[in-house]
Amino acid sequence: MRTLRRVFGVATMLALVVAMFVWLEHVMSQPDTKGFDPQEMGRLESAMWRSYYEGQWVRLACQTMRAEAMAYRDARGGKITEAEWQEITRQLHNAYTSLKQSLT
């Protein structure tokens, strides 16, 4: 009887875990594009390519880090304000400028 209860308990837990993963996969595969701004995306991507072709490595590094931070923010429900982004960008720019100066 104990063994049967234990087997039933393990099977129930496994079923719950599988159901949770199926639900998470479903939720994560449904992108929320309400906040997507294609013009802003185009502007940001063009700026990154300009930085690349002009050899502005510090600016490109800051833009790349900002893009990664935006993905981080989006994955967490967009909880970072624009003012915080501006401060993050300023700090990244200062860090990479300092790094570049130390390497030359």
C-alpha cells in the first residue's frame, strides 16, 4: 500500500511538472508585440551599423549593451524606465571610454 501511494505521488508530481513546462512553453511562444515600434527598431539598428562602419567601437559597444539590456528588460515585463536607460547608457559610455583611453 505504501509503495502504491509513493508511486502515485511521484507520478502526480511528474504530471504536474510536465504540465507546467507545457504551459510555460505555450506562454513563452506567444510574443507580445503591442509595444513593438518598428521605426524605433530601424533607427537603433541603423545607428549601430553606422557606428560599425565608422569605426566608433565605444559607441557600438554601448549600443550593443543597450540592446542586450533591452532584451533583459523585455524578458522581465518592461520594468525599467527611460530615465534609467539613459543613466545605464551614460555609465556604459563612460566605462568604455575609460577602457579605450587605458588601452591607447
